[in-house]
Amino acid sequence: MSFPPRLIFRLAVLMLAFQVNVSAATNPTRLMVDLSTKPDAVMLSAFDLCIVDSDAKVDLEAQQSLGNKMLARVNVLEIRPNSAAARAARTVGIPLQTGPRPGHVRLDATHPHWVPLVVYEIVQDAAEKGFDGFVLTGLSQLSLSAERAACLQVIAELHRVYPDKQLVIEGALDLAAESRLALDGVLFLGGKEPERDQQLREVKRLGLLPLVVEYATPEITQQEIATRTQHFRALGAVPFFTTPDLAGLHLGPLQEVTRQVLVIHSGPASESFTARVLQGSLEWLGYQVRYWQAPATGTLDWKSQAAHASAVIVDASLQTQPSHQTGLLALATHLKGQHLPLLLTAAPWGNADEFTAWAHLLGLRGSGESMTVAKGAVIREIEHAWLQESGAVRPRTRGFRDLQAPAGARVILSVKAGAQFDQAFLATWGGVWMDAQAAEVGPQLQPIPFLNTWLGKAAQAPVMDMTSQNGRRLMVPVISSEGFTRQTSLQGLPIAAESMTERILSRYSLPFTAAVCEGDLRSTNPGLDARDSLRYEAAARDLFALPQVHAASASRTRPADWATSQEMEREVAGSMAYIHRHLLPPGRQVELMLWPEGNSPTQAAVAFSRRMGVENMQPVRPTRWLAHTAPPAPLMWGQAESLRPLAPGHRRAGPLNASEFIFEAEVAEQQRWLAPLHVSLSFEDATSEASLWEVERVLDWCASRPLHAMSAAHHARLVRDAAQTRIFSQGSGHWIIVNAGHARTLRLPASSGVPDLNRCIGIVGYTVRGEDLYIHTQGRRRTELVLSLDGSPDHLRLASSSGSVRYLESGHRRALIQVADLRPVELAFEGIQPGAVCQIFTTEQPQFIMADAQGRVEVTVPGQSTFRLQVLPPQQAAMR
């Protein structure tokens, strides 16, 4: 007696399920149903079983490369009248009846040619597109016995013709009982609970997989979803929560971690309190800042703006109008009801009556009135652990108000001068931080701990780190175009570009990004002689001929004001085309648009460069704060295609001062990594022996530090990818991360635990630095992170690397790794038994190295190489 292969497979799976501990099932099937015309590709990537319309525009190969199963939902009864299936039906004489859906006709299932039409025309079209299986819908509408018999025949024939495809029917439980050997599952859309639960049990009893789509409203709470998910999984079903339109709105059970802060301000966003003091810290915590300029007149239509916000900041720049009060109070009431934090960085009220309303809502005390303080102000209360600068703190009285925190609030900074002004405090609804001088002289408090506590420490979910890779701080060397044609005082009187090439670029094996301005090289910019253009172009060709130099454009003329420039496309696209055609060696291309310093481009210019497929970056000089320690600087500006990565550096305006640069870089290195080490140079730095010596000192210091060098274009892609990363929570300590793979470092508090490499997917190692845990990924489009208290102590893992790393093979005691860098790559591995012997194949002859007392080995391999690392068993190590 022989059994069908599919039945044997199911029996094997069931036997295995009984042998495996239930607690080990950490990765339940993630179902997604999206019947929209163009499903969200990123959202689909987070799931491993996706059901889409057979005509949907979706990149199946990209999803299947992640291991996803893509099923096409096919209606076997209703088709479009102008489709190929309709034409085939007319050819074989199948009647086309009026269907219940507009724009569709209904097939006669009793016709003898209906079965081959479904199998070899309707379903075959989906099969030829590359779907992994089919969900047959419309079967539950059949009632005649002849129609039912035809459906059973369709299911059997599809199983015979497509044995490698998964086959699911929608509803039609009566058909499932007779077709169970040909089916893989049954899909239920909505339905009444008692009846549906019984149907799910019946499907499970038949040995099929029950899939259930639960309809819900967007207001459903996570607790309700968790309760319903537990109920469905107890029945053996795979649940998915969405709205009845099935248009791709994902409500659960996988929960997306949203981190968007809405800032309500007036005037230029770049001059706001949030932009100057808070944005860099919010980015470091993993949040995206979205600015909304309040209208000068009229009411605030806040509902659409705050729809996806995780928190709201009322910025100090906001010029509140009486017409704003109703909207602001309604927004604050909404946030309080939804337990979303609100931060006031200035008073949103304008008179005593308005303050009364705010005080009633938020529990504020005092009169809220602004007061002038001449002298006698003292610090009443302060959180010393959160001070930005150590030492004595002077009270700041500008913007002093008679304002006290609600009862039970945590007061961080309070000043007393007759009246009491609680300048910074945290309450159940959010908090207040009113420091009118912070944007000018620097904040008195550290923004990161204040904001982290204000946000409810929601940043405990993973954050895409933009400052490091493979356990080392990033170094991004950039040479801006200014001074390219300058005559130098060096021997032979070379121009600055020639001396930079000879003295710097050809000597240091670093991924320099050098920008040139077309107007300089063509000698069309003011003050240049056209007879020198050939020399300038020859210097540029010599520069870009070096393999470590990456090409960037600084536009055609470096416009002083991009908003008034009449030739934006010529400035951007034209300059890139000129560099590509006249200056670059074959096979090389322009990688970056480096916006000139101090000239912020328009959103249209940034979006235009992105449409060309070229990244962009803006160097930013550090703000001169009166305080010694500045708050973290922003690393990006704008959203979506107008996103502009920023490059804040330690270099001050004017000639390069190596001592000052090194001092500030060393201080930053000792603290948290808040930004990459941007080494911002210009061709003006190569005009004299003294300036070249300063450049060499900076680069020699960089060469002596454990840094990970990266080109500016690569880092711009990393920043963009980090901003677009989607993170989903599957449970406590379990996350799904979806991105393009450029951002490859996850950051969490070190107290969160460590990755369990036996259960993670796409994680190769981690390192702990101070209070932070840095997790190294393989750069896959989908990464699965599972944390535990102990992790996998005996699992070989990457601790750090000075170059890019690609894992070709990975195991508990071995790894096959490909590295790439301009210099020899230094790597460190952990998770090895102390004293164990490791075998390293970098050539035909193996090398042997012993792990130290911490179970760590350090190796150095050639810059472009593939090597194998094997931890030898004790017996084999002894034989060696």
C-alpha cells in the first residue's frame, strides 16, 4: 500500500512536532494578506507567507530570495471581460454571465470546458509569473452538485499539474474534507467567532493549515491583538489582522515599531529649538523628526499631521495665535488619552485664560506668567547626573515664568527667584524643557537621557546605528572642491589639486571622496583664466585615476542661493555628466553630489539628484557653543527622496588645526559614538607645507585609531537606509528588521541582553561598548534578532573588523569570510573556549592561534581576501 508523498510529508512534520519542545517554536509563521494593486514591498519582506492578488505588481524574485512564500489569490469564477481568460472562454463556448462585482463576468462552472480553462488559462497565468502557490476564491459561492463536483475536479487537476505549488482554498470547508490530500490550507476572511473557531478546529483535524484574517479597526489596541493572537494560535491557526478592504494595512500580530516625532514650529525649521538642540539626540535614539510649520492664521488641523506620530514637541519657535489654542488643546487631550508624550519647549499659552485651560488639562501650577528677574535667582533643584557640563551651574533667568510642575512630577531643573520656575520636568503626560538660551549657548541638560525618559524609554527596541560598523567607529574622509585651482607655495608651484594628489591621496590608502566644481575646471567661474582649463582637467584626471578616490560633484558654479538658481538641473545633472565623460577612467562613475558648505540645496535639487540614482551629502561645520560639550548634531535633514545626509565634523571654520581636531575627536571617542568621524578637508588644505603638515597629522592620527573607513557615498546610503528601515516586534526580545542592507549595525542598551545566535537570522556577532550593545548583521534585506540573557556563549561570533565583511558560510565553530578594504583587515572573534586552538586558512598553509582567557582571537588578513576560521576540537588541537 503506497501513500501520497504529500501525506507522508505531513505525517513526518507531525511526528517532529511532538518531539520538539513547544517552547522552542520561537518563529511562528507570519501571514500577510494584501489585495491592493501595488503591495508595499518592504511590508511584504517582513512576512514569510504572503497572499496577494494574482494581478498585483510585486517583485516576486525579491521576496522569494528572502525565503518568502508568495501565493496568488485567484478567482476561478469571476474574470474581467477583456482578459485573456474571457477570450479563451468565448472560444470554447463557456457562457459569460453578469457577475456580482462591477467590471467582471461570471463563468459557468457546469460547462465541460470550465475545468481546463481554470487550470490551463486562469491559474497557469499566475504560475507563469512565478508564484509559489494559489489561493482559490469564489468556491464558497457554488451550491449545485454539478458545480461542486467540478470544483473538486479543479483542485485535483491543479494538484496533479502543479505538484510543487502550495494550494489553499478560501472558505468552502465542505470541499476541504474531500480534497484534503491535494490541499495545503484553508483561508478564512472574517466570520463569526463561534462558527469560525469550530471551522478552524475542523481544518486542523483534517491535517491542513488554517489561515485566518481577522477584521479590525485601526484603533484596536496591541493588548487586544495579543489576546486574539493567542486564541487563534491555540487553535493551531495562523492569524493576520487588517481592515475589511484588505488593502495592506497591517494591524497585527506583528507590531511595527514606529518612531516619528512631530514638531510644531514657526519660521524656518532649521532655526527651531528642536533642530538646534534636540534633533541629533532624537536621531541617535532612533526617531525621525518631522517638522510642521503652524499656519499664521486659522485653526490647527492637527489630526492628519499627528496620525502616525509617536510623540509631539511644541517648539519654542511657535508663535501661538488665539486661533491655535483650540487645536493645541485638542491635540494635547488626544496625546494624553493615547498615552503619547508631549514636550513643551516654550509656553503655548498667551494669557491667563489660556493658561487656565492648559493647567486644568496638564495639572500645571502657578500663574504661567512671564517675569523679569534682575538678580537673586538660585538653583532650587537639579538632576546632577543629567548635566551637560560638570561643575557649578548658574541659573538661567531668560524666559522666566511662574510655573510649577504637576504634583508627583519628576523635576529635573528648577530655578527660584521670588517665584518658582520648574524649567525642566517629566510628568505622566510628557514633560517641559524651557531653556531660552539653549539654542545659543548650549543646553544645561543632556538631551539623550532626558528625551529617552520623556519617550518612556520606547527606544528599547533596536536602533539602526549610523556611527559605526562591525564594532568600530566610522571614518568618512571627504575633500570639498574649494581651492582646487589655487596656486601653492610648494616647490615647482603646483596647483592645490596636484599637491593634494601627490602628497596626500597617493600616500594614504583611505576611501577619499573628492568633489570638483565644473566651473573651476572649465575656468568659467570668476577669476580664472580659460587658458589654464587643460591643466585643471589633467589634474582632475590624475586625481580620479587613483583607485581609492571616489568622484563627487560640487555642482557647476556652486550657487550662493539654490532657491533662486534658474538652472538647477544643469547645475546637478550637467556637472555630473561632465565629470563622467571628461574626467573619470572607464568603469568609474560619479557617486555623490556634495553640496557646497553653507549653501543648503532646495528639496527639489536633492530629490533630482536622487532620481538620477546618486547619493548626496552636505558637510556641516560644528556650531560654536559657549559650552564645552555640544549636543549631538543631526545626521540627516528632510524626508523620503528629499533626505539630505549631513556630515557634521570636528573641524572648525578656517584653516585646519590638527591639534584642535585631534583633541575633540579623542574626547568624542571616549564618550558614546554620537556621530562618525567626518574628516572634512578641502583642496585649500594643500596650498602650503604648513597646511599639508596639518592634514598629515590628522590622517596619521586616524591611521593609529581603530576606525572603519568608508566612502561618503557609502555612508550617505547607510544614513538613508537607516531612515527607511522598518522594525517589527514579534514578541519580547524578538524583532524583524527590514531594510536595503546598507545599514548593518543595530544598537540597544547593554542591559537588554545579548543576541542568541542559535535563533537569530542574519546576525554574525556583537560587541558591548559602555552602556551600548552593537550588533553586527550580514546586511540582508530581512534580519531576525532574538535576545536572551546569556545568548550563545559557545557560538563563534564577530566582535570587530576594520573592513567590510561578507559571510559565505557560518556555523558554531567555523566561518568562511570574505573581506574587502584598501588596507589589511584586522578582525576579532569571540565566543571561543579560552585556550582553544583556531585554524585560519588565508593561503594554502593554515595558521594556528590560541584564544585568550576571554575566548577571543585577533587576526589580520589581506585587504581583498577570503579566509576560513575553524575552532578545532580539543582532541584535534592536541594532535597538532
